[in-house]
Amino acid sequence: MTAPAAPTSMWSPLRQPVFRALWIASAVSTIGTWMHDVGAAWLMTTLAPNSPLLVALMQAAASLPFFLLALPAGAIADVVDRRKLLLWTQTWMLVVAALLGVLTLAKVINPWILLALTFALSVGSSINMPVWQAITPELVTKEDLPQAVTLSGIVINLSRSIGPALAGIVIAATGTGAVFLLNALSFVGVILVISRWQRTLPKSALPAERLWGAMQAGVRYVRYAPSLQTVLIRTTAYIFFASALFALLPLLGRQELKLDALGYGIILGFWGIGGLAGAFILPQLRQRFSIDQLVAWSSLLMGAMMLALAYVRNLSLVCGVMVLVGISSLSVMVSLNVSAQTSVPTWVRARALAVQLLVFQGCMTLGSLLWGTVAQRTNISISLASAAVGLIVCVVLTKRYRLRCAEKLDLRSSLHWDQPTIAFEPCPNDGPVLITLEYRIDPANADEFTKVMKILRNIRLRDGAIQWGLFHDLSDPGRFVETALVESWAEHKRQFERVTNADKVIEERVRAFHIGDEPPKVSQMIYANYTDNKGFQQPC
């Protein structure tokens, strides 16, 4: 049963002016990024031609900041103005790329400076990427979101087709320093578009979350959100093994295929051509197959192509294999990204996507180190073949983790909770807050009631509760009391905005068991904080 709703045009998101302008500007910037990546990888093979580990460390240096900063970056992106944060990160990357270009032209570059500046550039990218992905649902409708993500995939793969070839030409003509300076220039267009974007800030009467609290809320959400956990598991299973190709492709081109910079750019170009082909094929495939099937078959294709690259040394055949690599990698990454974006509500989206990036880049870092070490101690063929077999095995092992359900969730804020009457308004940071709900349940239905309450438990803990419990009155078998402890009054008030239509459905299933004449009684209690010998802390 895979028939989804009627599709919209793949190009429909471009009807939105801001998305269109950012899409065009990001296409130019991403071409510059691919030129930069090829130039940096090629420069390292020149500076350290006999060290597969140093070459693999380039991928690790690019990935490690995501592992370290993704969650704080996602928390910041959910708390501050995303537009201003994008301006800051784009400017940072412009400065670092320009510095690398100047040092390279001045011939004072060495492997460690290259690694350090690669790390610094990735710091900007790691902060930029969660907020960049989080603004996409602000710019397009939910129905257009898969097409918007696919269009972003087109940008990446078009850039992969054009950027490496341009990099090869520029490197052959003027050297790698010019490539880095062109990348710095490519950030200017994005900065101009973002600076002119009149973003409407979300309104809330509550104070902004603090960074540490926002990070805790993000981690708590991931811990109690099974649909997002499924995406993270599937992402881990794919990236850890696919990272071998990302890390070892420069060495495969230079040492095994004896290519120059232009030849290496050509094989990357065929990867991009495959991604472009996949972008046009994917909408049709999504109508015929579920996301689970797309990810599984595309992962198997990726594993088979990595196995081929481990032993094929004919340039024409390698280019053909890279086309299939492009198709498979785009299909997997777009499917996983759409699954992540549709499995979380707006208030925590940047944090959730940051966790996915953390998993992605963490697996990329660890995988690059592992497969680079294996290649150093054995050879490139054994390393690629081992990773390919691991990827194929993981497709089977992760089959039970299904992605499809996330697309069916209605994560719009329901705003259906009624505020109970209170005698005074606590200060925002007062707490903890104890919330209780009293249910009257037919004892014959108690077992079914507690099963549904286990689902509700995850929702309460996911949306802000630090403790949750369900208690059965020993003297009154029909009385159940649900308790939830929340860190502060402000965090409890945020729960009113966080509850979604999908949560409302679960709450209605719970309320269906309630047999009292009145709705379940709700009580809110604040911690009795004595500040001196005269009595309680005064309310705000």
C-alpha cells in the first residue's frame, strides 16, 4: 500500500519568491563549495602524497565540527532570529575561505594549516546547516516540502557536476589558491538575498528559551520521539559505511586511476550527473514506492557500486558507476531528510535536524577515520569492499525501522489545552511545576487504558516533563491520577504551544476511557519555595 496523495510539480516551490531567490543564490554558492572541496582534497594529496590517513583526515576535519556543534547550533537556531544567524555564518565562511586562498597563493600552506582552516570553515557550515534546513518549511507549504528538498538535491548535484570540473580547469590554469578565493566570492550572493529577506518572527508571550535549556529540550525530544529515532537509526546505518567512498575517492582517483585534477573533477561530475538524474526520477519513484523501499533499494545500489569501485580501474566504467552512485545517494539523502523534517514540529525542528546532522557527521568522521586506517594498513580495495559489504548487511538489519509513518503525522500546533483557573501567576523561572490529571476509569478497561497512557507518557516527556507517572488509587479502583513534573512555570506554559494535532488524537483516545460526568480534573502546583522565615516566595 504505497499510493500517496497526488503529487505537485517538482518546480512548484519556485513560485515562492524568497525560496526561489535563495535557491538560485545557494546554487552559485554550492558550486563554489564543491570547487573548494575538490581544491582542498587535491591540495592535500599534493602536500601529503604518501599518507592516506592525512587525506582521510580532511574528511574528518570537515565532519568533526558538525559532531561537536550541531546540537548547540540547532538550539541557537530555535531561539534566536534565524535570518541574523544565517548572515553571521555566511560571513564567517567567506572570511575563512578568503584566508585559505591568500595563504595558498602566498605558498605558506602546509597540511596542518589546511586541516585547521578546513575545520574552521566547517565550524561555520555546522552552525549554518541546521538553520538553513529549518527555514525551508517557512518558505514553502507542507505539500511542497518534498519537492523543495528535492530541488535542494538538484542544486547539490548540479554543483557536483559543474564545480569539480571548474575546479580542475582553474587548478590547471592558476592553482588551488584561486579556487578558494572564488568560493569566498560565492557567499556574497547568499548574504545579499538573506539581508533583504523580511522574515516574520514567530510571536510568543513567553521569554526565549535559554541555550542550555533549549539543548536539553532538544535531547529530551529525540529521546521520546520514536519516529525521529527511526530516521537517526537509518541515517547511521547508511552514512557510517558510505563514508568510505567520500573519504577515499581522492586517493582512488590519484593513486589507482592515475588522474590529474581535471580527471578527478570529471568523475565527481558524473556523480553529480547521476544525482541530477535521480532528482528527476525521484518524484515518480515516490509515487510507486514507499520511503522505506526507496531507502533500502538505493542503499543496496550504493553498496553494489562501492563494491564495483573497489576493483574497477577503467575510467569509462568508473564514470558509469559514479552515475549510479549519484542516483542512489540522492535518493537516500532526500528521503531521510524529508522523513526528519516531517517527523518534528516547528518549535524543535532546528534542534532535531541538528541531531540528524550530528549523527550524519559523527558517522562520517568515525567512518572516515576507520576506512582511512584500513586503507593505510591494507589497501583501498579492501577498505571499500569491506564498507560495501557492511552497508548491504545493514539494509537487512534495519528493515524493521520504518520511516513511512512520519509523513502521516499532523504536527501543527493544536492549541486545544484550556488554562485552569489559578490564584496567582508564578514567575517564569519558578518551579518545578507539578501537574495532575484525575481520571475515572471502568476497572474492566484498566489494562487497555494503561497501554494508551504509555503512548501519552512519551508525548508528555518529549514536550517538557522531566518526570511522569500514572498512579492507581488502592481505595478506589476506578480512580487513576496522571502526574507530570516540569522544570519551570515558563516551560509548562510552552507545553500549551507545543501540543500538536497528532498529540490531540492520542489524548482523545485516553479521554475515551474516562467515564466521569465532568472532564478529568487538572491541577497545577508550584514548588513551595521558602525564601525566608516569613513565609513563601511572593508571586510575580
